[in-house]
Amino acid sequence: MPPLLENKNASAPSVFEAEGLLREARRQKNLSIVDVPRVCILDPDGDIVRHLQRAGKTQRFEGWPCYHTDLYSFELGGQTVGIIGCAVGAPFAVLIAEELFASGCCLLLSMTSAGQIVPAGTLPYFVIIERALRDEGTSYHYAPPSEYSDADPQLIALAARALKKSGLNAIVGASWTTDAPFRETAEAIAAARDKGVLAVEMEAAALFAFARAAGKKVLCLAHVTNAMAQTQGDFEKGEADGSVEALRVLESIIAASL
């Protein structure tokens, strides 16, 4: 057994909890307890947040006690939504997810850029991630070892229906969650391709494991934008660094969740 899997009991309670951290952060920052928006978005690339800020559409959520991030609110899909940029990687994404749900969030959407494994269209395009290959360490703190971490099928169905109704193109499929993007070797890529994995990203497996363990609603989407820099002109995401189309996708899902 690798040391990573030792002393892991997914059913055991944690001594250190998000509520305790947030309590002390509020004390130190002299903040009142204020619920965050019911729907929040993780934007690992930060492109959506920067686009909204340039357009003057965001407000800083002053009651957010997190030590590591800023939370912004804006209007999308008929309601006030929260968004946090640059929460990249499984450990950071789950840390923020824990804090958001401890602060009143009810639905968390993650929109991350991703590398193409099995081609499913002309880049860029979107994948609704239904399960994620577990090649990171965070998920093993929340769920026993398994090959994949699965999404909530009801959320997957809701998202697929919403995007189809809106005329937006998205594929439902699997991703590969890695902790080491610059160790995507030919062997590892081939193995993921053999499993029919569509894209590689850095957060979904851990977010899904957390969601199942905590009984929370989390949906992960991949904006497949690149072939891992194997071609000239890679990483082109579209208008406003892909933010315009990404917001259309998110808006459709959020409106359907009301």
C-alpha cells in the first residue's frame, strides 16, 4: 500500500473543520456571519472573473472570511451568483468548496479549462464531466480507493437538458484529474485515451469525492481548449478568453436549477 493511502478512513470525522476555520477568520477580521450566494462558481483560470470585472459587473463580497481568496457576486441566470477565481488544483478547489458550503452555498459549479485526450469536436468545446479518473491525492481523503469519482447523475442530466434546450453544444463524458499537469506522459495519455477519457483537468475527481462524502451538489465542466501545447496556436479559448461562451453555458445551467 502506498503511504498516500495509509491512515485514510473516509467515514471518520475530521478534527479540523471548515466551520472552525471560518469562525476564527471572522473573529480576526471582525466580520459578521453572512451567507454567500446559494449558487457559486469556481473559475480556476480566473478568466471569467477578470472579464466580469473589466465589464464592471462584479461586487466584492465583503463578508467572505476566507484567508486565501476573494469572493465576488454578479447577476446570472436570474439570480445573484458568487464566483471565485484561480482556485486551481484539487486541494485548493476542495478547500474552497468546503468553506463555501459551510457559508450557505447550495450548488457549486466548476468551469475549468482542460486538455484534449479523445477528440470530441473542433477546439474549443465543453464537456459536462460525469466521472473523473482519480490521479490526484485529495479525493482519497473523502472516498475509498476506486478508479473513478462519479458526479451526481441528476445534476448531469439537468445540465445536459439545459444546454440542449439553449442550443449550446456540450458533450457528456469522463475526464482525467491530475495533480501534475507537466507530467502528462505519452504513456499516461495513451492509458486515459484507451479508457475513453475526453479531457484532462485538475479538480473534478476531488470535488466529486467531496460532494458525495458531504452530501453536497457539485457540477464540474471542462472547457476543452488545448492539445497540451502540441500545436502552434494552442490554448485559444474564444471571445474574452472563452468567458463569453462559458457564461452562456453557466447561465443556462443556473437558470434550469432554479
